[in-house]
Amino acid sequence: MSRPLVELAKKAVEVFVREGRIIPPPDELTQEMTEKAGVFVSLKKHGELRGCIGTFIPLYENVALEIIKNAISAATQDPRFYPVQENELDELTYSVDILSPSEKIKDLKELDPKKYGVIVVRGGRKGLLLPDLEGVNTAEEQLRIAKMKAGILPDEEVDIYRFEVKRHH
């Protein structure tokens, strides 16, 4: 089975780490690559997170460009990790999440951490947590982590949005 979105993320990271250049999108784009959507790229090494960066509102003209930019950022700009080194490239696995447009919700009952990701907003602070993450089993836990990522205190009021993803790995 072909995995063009994951292969594009992998190639973007490998070329950037080895040669310091940003690849152009493929000449032949799949239907999904031509769409406009937020994209998150996650890198794992031996099953452990090694980088994850994304956009929940698209910044580029298509998914292909979002994947290339976010894959390179996940490998080199995630503040939780040092940049990926060339000797690690063979040990990395990739996943690409294509996000649906987010919708505001009024009640935690509208969340399901296995199905929906969550975005919390308070003023200029925003936190996002992808769905279906290991160890995140309740909407309350999902909200707590998203608030923490945004620097929002646990008892501060927030606007809550949910979204779905199509995960490719």
C-alpha cells in the first residue's frame, strides 16, 4: 500500500537533515495533497515521541506544503527535543494527521479523546492536543493537558473547540 503523505514527510526530513534544503512538493499531487487543511507531523524513535509540530489553520496553499514545512519543523524546531541528527534518520517513524476544520463546543460531553482533538483558547493563548493519544482517556485529561501546553491555569475559563483527524502512518 502506498503511503504518499508519510513518504513526503520522511523525504522532507531526510533531505533537510542531510543537505539543508527544503524539497519542493511532488510534481504529481494526490487528491489529498491538493486540499487546504491543518496538518500535524509526528516523529517517533523506538516508539517514543521525537518531535511533533503542526498547524491547525492551514498556512500554505496545499496539504503537500503543510507536510513539508511541518515535518522539517518537527525534526528541527520542537522545543522539547534537540534537532534530529543524520545518524537517527533510519530509526524514525512518521505519522501525518490531516485536521478537519474545528468547531466550538459548549460541553465536555461533546468531546471524545479517542475521536476528537481539542483546542483551548484564552485570549492570545492556545493549546492543542491531538486525538487518540496513549494515556489520554478522558475529556477532562485532554483539556488539562491542552491548557498546560498553552500556559493556561487549570481553573481558568477557556473556549473549547474540537476537530477530527485523518491519521496516516
